[in-house]
Amino acid sequence: MGYAATTEISPPVAAPGVLALQRTLVWLAGAASAIVFIEPSPYEFVTLCAAVLFFATGLRLRVVFMPLLALLVLVNIGYSIGAIPLFGESDVLNWIMTSWYMAVTVIFFALVIAEDTPARLDMLRRGLIVGGMIASLAAIAGYFDLVPGGHDLLTLYERARGTFKDPNVLGAYLILPALFALQNVVSQRFAKASRNAIAFGIIALAILLAFSRAAWGGLILTAAFMLALMVLTSTSRAERSRIVVMATIAVVLGVVLVAVLLSFDSISEMFRQRASLEQSYDEGRFGRFGRHILGAEMALDLPFGIGPLQFHRYFPEDTHNSYLNAFMSGGWLSGICYPALVFLTVMLGFRHVFVRVPWRGAYLVIFSAFLGTVGEGFVIDTDHWRHFWLMLGAMWGMIAAAQRYKAADGAAIAAPETRS
């Protein structure tokens, strides 16, 4: 399950210095994705600078990305039409601009990952793990009041939020770097596995302290899904056995860690509250799921929606459902195209799971985390999560690279037959 490869679809065409700078910027984008509690965030500046450099050095839009581009544009046209009566409100205008910017980052990451794929994915992986550690250490330090004034800045409602505005987003973000670390634990040699085990433990602790039910369930389900895919795609019995054994050890150690933490009264009480399946804001006619039904009924009668950030004017809280939010914010156009974009990506993702490419390890991690976020979109608004759009772009980039890799591999096999 390595990330580097000795063979490439085609050798990088950039000069060595430019190539090194490009890969460094991919790493920096991954690391900067962890710091988003201010706007514009460092992530915005990094991706903007990276985009300028990459496009200046010959980044090309390929035909394979046309469906992605078309759906992103249609989604945001719908949002923009729905917001026309509301452009006088600064928060709505900012929301629209952010949506368009997120769409640009999707195309950018798709184009970037489609070339020099193994090396750039490796740098993205490294950057995301560093970013995950930054966010996790900040969350842990804030929760346990390890830095002066950190508790108020790095927690919210006695839940760790670290370098994010919301504990739920922190927990969701950390799943991707956690999966990268876990994959290294079960597949790499002892020294590297040990370092990643420490990283995984720190990130998992931060997810626990975020007290997000979706993040808890997301980590467990996506980790299980990723490990199952690793076993299914493994090429040797020894590798499969190692994955199973190391995964079992990780589960045991995780249970021990949780048991130790629950011995603290404050953590135990918050865990009991958050672990309950019955939350007051989920129940009743206007609870989370009641709002979903009422909002869906409303959407059928509103072809242009009600505009971004308006749902709370009709109901006690926001939609907490990305697919419903697309209908309400951008009408039928966004409401149809957004789910189409997400589920087209999922469908293509499943089709490429068993394609043997040099970067399959990274593919399994990103696809598992992306699939978890797609599911989480049914119970929370994920449509402005930076890491969601990063994963969406990376998925399309890896899929495009896989198609080129298969075509090149097929041509190489056919060449000797032609000569004979």
C-alpha cells in the first residue's frame, strides 16, 4: 500500500525546481486546511497562490473534467439566482462568493492530482497528517486548559474545536488524516507504523473530545470500510494477515484509551450526553428530522428556493442536511445538480476501487473519508467544508489519472502483440 511509484503515466514536464515547488505547495495546502477559524483563512491564501503558480506552469483542463465543471457551475448558478433578492445582505453575498471559490478549488485539485499523481498525493497525505496534528494538539490543549486563555479560544460549549469554529467540523475534518495515519499503522514497517500510531492516537483523542456523534460514528465506519477495502485489494496473504492483526490491536488500544478517558467525570458526563440517540434538537415537528420533511415539502413549491442562509427564518434552526439545503438555497437547479454531482462521484469512486494503480492506498483512504462525508451530509450542512471540496477534487483527479494509467498500460500490452 505504498504511495510512491517507480513508473509514471508520463514523466513530469516541469523543471526540477518548479516541480519541487509545486509538490511543496500541495503539501502546504494539506497542512493549511487545518486552520480555518478565521476568514479568509490561511487555506484560502495557500490555494490561491498555488493555483496561480500551477496555471502559470501549464495546468490543463481535460475533457474528463467537463461533467464536474458543468455540475459545479450549475449548482452555483442556482445559488446565485436564489440569492438575487438578498444581495444587499453581506453574509449572503459572502456565502455565494465562498461557494464559487469552493467550486474553483475542486477544479484546481482535480487538475493538480491528475498529473504527477503518486508524488502529489504523497505530499497531500503528509500535509494533511501535519494539519491533523496541528488541529488535534490545539483541541487537546484547549480542552485540558494547557495554554493560558486556550480554553475559551479552542473550545465551544465544553467541546474541543481546536483551529475550527465548530467542534463538529473539527471532528469531521480529522477523519481523513486519521485514516491516513491508520493505514500506515497497519501497512508500514515498525518505525513508520509506530510514528503513525502516535499520530493516530492524538487525532482520535481530539475526535473524541470534539464530542461529535457524527465524527465518532464516521471514524469507526470509514476506518472499517477502508480496512475492508485494503484486505479485498491486497495482493498477498501475508499483507492481509498483517492488516487484520494490526487493526485488531488498534481496536483494543482504542477501547482501552476510551475507558481511561471515561474515568474522568467531566469527560464521562459529556460523553453520556452526546452519545444519547435522543437529543432535544432532533425531536418533534420542528426538530432536525421534522425540519427535513417540512423543508422537502416546501422545496417542491419553490423552483428558485428561498435563498442562502434563509432557512432559519422559517424554522427554529438551519437545515442540517446538505441536500435539502441545496434545494432551499438554490431552488430546483441546485437541488438536482448538487446531489447529482455527489452521487456521480460516489458511483465513479466505486468503479475505480479495484483498479490497480500505484496510488491505490491513497485512493482507498480519500474515497472512504469522502463517502463518510457524503453520508454525514444527510444530518449536517457540509456544503462549505473546505476538506469536503478538497476530497471531491482529489477524487476526480485520481479517477482521471487512473483512466490514463489504464489506457497507457493497455497500449503497452498491445504493442508487443502488434509487433509480432
